[in-house]
Amino acid sequence: MRGRSFNFLAMAVLGISALRNANCDSSIETIVVPENGYISINPPLTRRRIGSHSTRTTHPNFLSRLESLLRDTGFHVKFVNPYQFKTKGEMLAECVDQDAIRKAVPLSVSCSHWHREHKQCGHCVPCLIRRASVFHAGFTQDAPYKTKRLRDLIKEKDTRDDLQAVQTAIIRLKQSDNYRSWLRSSGPIPQEKDIREKLESTIKRGLAEVELFLQADKSS
């Protein structure tokens, strides 16, 4: 499962090669990677999550280096993430077809543990980001979760790790407000100042979405 994101990108490269051949057009090069900016960066919630513990296969640095690798092997492609500076909640709230997205959300899967029981756990990092985004967008319908109320999870030693990591990050960043350093800890970022500032703002807003959701869950 760890390599699935790379496999998706590889299949996209295969697909664009087929399009070029079918249309006799070598100028076709853009591969759209629609990932929200927070998960794209996926900043480490704790010190022990630096490195391969957290997947960052849509990180700008990874996509840039993959482009270079493919270019060296004769595959000229360009990866574009149109939502690099959007949180998942903003993506849902700003979707043009709100009726369609509301119907699609309960049918979709975000959980990193879904393959174990074919049900979303509700407490892994992707689930927390997802649930926070649904809350941010004001949607009332979502997919069922194994863990419904997160406040009950604090007693579960085997499953509370991600929730505690998120809570730790929220507290730490409230004390330091050092989002720029947090951004850099996920890997090299573009040199352009405006892009860095946009990325910093995106992860700050993304974590704020999770914080608001956790506050609502606690008071419910």
C-alpha cells in the first residue's frame, strides 16, 4: 500500500503516452494531480513522523524530482496540482456543483486503514482531515466511521496515536506560531517567496479546520 501513490502517477504517465500516440500529438504533457494542499505537504505532526512515516507523494518537491527523472528517461510530462493552495474543506465548500459533491462524499473513501475492515476508522490522519473538511463545508451527510465520537478515543491506547499527534501539533504551533519551520520540515519547498507564503498559509488553515472540528466533537 505504501507505493500506491507512485503507481497512480506511473499509470497516469502511461495514459498520457497512449494519448500522444492515439492523437499523434507529442505536445500533450499535463497530468493533473488533484490533492488538497495540506495533505500534499503533510507536515510531520510530531518529531518521529519526519521521513517515510508519513506519505508525501504529491509534495511539490517530490513531483518536481519525478518530473526530472521522467524527463531523463524520455517521458516529458508536467504534474499540476490545481489545489496546492487549498485546504480539503475549502475544496468541498468551493465546489461548483454542491449537489453532486454532497452526494459523492458519503460514497467516497479517505481512510488509510479502510482495506482492513472495509470501513473507515474515523481517527487516522486522512480521516481526521476528511471529517474536518466535511464539518468546514457544513455538510450533514458523511460515510460511516468505526470511531464516531473522538472524545471516546482517548482511552484507547492502540488507536489514539494519530488523534494525540494532531492535538500535540495544534498545541505546539499555538505556542510558537512557527508554521514556516513546520512547512520546511516536510521537505524542500520552492524558492519563490510568494509560493512559500501561500504554502505556509495553506497548512495553517488546514490545521485550523481540524482544530475547529475537534472542538465541535468535544462539545457535542
